[in-house]
Amino acid sequence: MTRTLNRLSSPDLKKKKPGMYADGGGLYLRVAEGGSKQWIFRYTVNGRLRDMGIGPTHTLTLAEARDEATAARKLRLKEIDPIEHRHAQRAAVAAEAAKAKTFRQCAEGYIKDNEAEWTNQKHRREWAITLSRYVYPVLGELPVAVIDTPLVLKVIKPLWARVPETASRVRGRIESVLGWATVHHYRSGDNPARWQNHLEQALPARAKLAKKKHHAALPFVQAGGFMAKVRQDTRVSARCLEFIVLTAARVSEANVATWNEIDFENRLWTVPADRMKADKEHRVPLSNAAIAVLKAMWAIRHSDYIFPGQRNAHAVGANSVLRFAKEAAGIDITTHGLRSTFRDWAAECTTFPREVAEMALAHTIPDAVEAAYRRGDLFDKRRKLMQAWADYCAGTATDGKVVAIGRRS
């Protein structure tokens, strides 16, 4: 009786004549014209003949090929097409591989998808710096699908008590990236970085931590002596610091200022929006002393920057200005703290309205209703305020309070 299965034997694998050699049950040995040999499973679907390659003979033995053919026949009993089944399996594997995105890859995807909504490049840089400094060393190369609460806390906990504001910002950015990954099906489940009803159970509220330390400020009564020391120094960092004091600007706004931002005729410095914390262009009235600083730098200009660094292609560094400020003050102050010096002076020694001083500092208006009604920038009043401040720093202000000219009683 002729066998319907297992017709071939090991010696048959040496056949060299091209053709199809049946083993039974749909399994064939196919010998190609060039001599290569392949195991084939042949079957029909809706009357159409289909050949599915199982593998070469140098990889699969006869017994292994028979096992593969048996598995294929079982699929046919369930009316499943073995070729389509294999395609589905490969697609599932590919889908799983696509899900194996790292946290870093997802963060890059989040930034790319959202940066169009960010008003300036500064925000993008802050995101990149925050992630690189605090998050990537722990989570960067991990598959985003495996990131859980203990891993998030491994990033956040070391920062929480030391720099709570930074820690809170980092937590929010991790939450955003993981949320993006979930939407794109790179992970599933709850977001382990969320605060409400989750991390708030593991970390103390920021309000319960030590009170926020304000930037070290110079007492305003020492401003005159401080400025005298600053003016004795000929370094570019000294001129930049002098300009910062006279304009009450942030160091990040002043150290990279360029000549095209200055209008000598109208005694005006226009800081572009991308350097402002509030992402809004800021007009700064220039006092006589501020103009004198600019004219001194103009006389030796050799760069587009008003305050160039040692290499003309770069501006003077913010850290250089900070170091000089500490040196001139003889105490541990910050350049940002000098804005507080100006604000304290304005409150204690002048009758200018609070909002004039706040606008001189480019502070946003916290009250939404007030912000909606105030459209101007109080520029003329600020010009008087800044000149009074320059006079005070030079020691030429009159005794007593500086009166805001034109202010109604």
C-alpha cells in the first residue's frame, strides 16, 4: 500500500534533478535549477493553489520540516490560511518592536510635535536642558513601556527638597512625555508621573518644604558705593553689569544684547520677545548713564554684541558678569538680586506707583482684569523712574524721596 505521508527519506535529500518531490500531507522538497533545495508546504484556498516556503534543507531537517507541515495542516483544519497567519505574526512582532521606544525617543517625539505651540526657542532649549541634565541619565535609554513610579521617583526625589521648583518642572515634563507615549501606543496604563492622587502620596507638598530662597540682593543704600567700584573697572563684564543695574534688566536680556536693538536717537533699548521671560517685546528707556555706557562700548565696538566676550563671535558670559558682581559687592549677591535692589529703592525712596516699577522690571500683571484694561507700557513714567534710579546710583539724587513728576495726589 502506497504511503500518503513520510514518503521521503534522508537519501532523497541528495536529489539534484530540479523538480518537486512530495513527502505527503502537502510537504514538498523543491530542487531549483541552480541546485538549491527548499521545503515547501502546498495547499489550496478557495480553489487557488498556494505554496508556502518553510525553509532551506541546510537549515531544517526532514523531521523539522514535517513538524512545520503538520502545524500548517492544523491551521487549515481551522480554515486559517498559513501564509496569512504568518504575515499576521510578523506584523505583531513588528508592532511590538515599534512599541519598544526609549524614553529619550519619546521625549524627542513630544518636543517635535509640540514645539510649534511654544512661543520661542528658549522654551525648547529649557526642555532639552532639563531632560538631558536630570532625566536622561536615569530614564533616557529605558523602554518607555517599563517606566513605573519607582523609576520616576528615582529622578524626582533627589531634587524635591533641594530644588523643589525644578523638581516640579521635571515631574511635569516626564508626565507630558509619558502621556505622549501612551497616546501613540508605546506604553499603556496610568501615568506614573502624575501628581494628583499619586506622587502627592510619596512626596511632601512644595508648600511644606523650606521657604523659597530669594536671590541674594544688595541693600539699596549700598548701590552708590557698589556702582563706584563697578565704574572703576575697565572689563567688558563691568560695563555689562553697570548697564544691567541702570536698566534693571535680567542678565540673560543684557549680556547678549546687540547694537540693532539700540535706538540712540530715542534713547531706547528694545529687547526682543525671545529673550524675555514673558515672551513679549520689552521697551527699556535709557538714562543718561546708560547711554554713556553704550557710547563707551560703541567707541571700541568690534562685534555685533554690545558686550562681546573674549571671542568676538560670542557675547560676554553671564557667569563672568555674576563673578564680577560678587567681587565688586564683596558679598554673595546675584545679578538677579540687583533687580530687587532697584525694586526696594523704588518702594522706599520714590513716590512712583507700584505698577511703574513692576513694568520697569518687565513683570507680568497677575490680575487678569487689570491686564486686560492696561494696554500701555507706562513708558514716559518709566523713563523718569530710570533716570531717578541712575541719579541715585551716581550719588547725585536730592535728599528725601524722589517725587514722581506729574503724579496726581
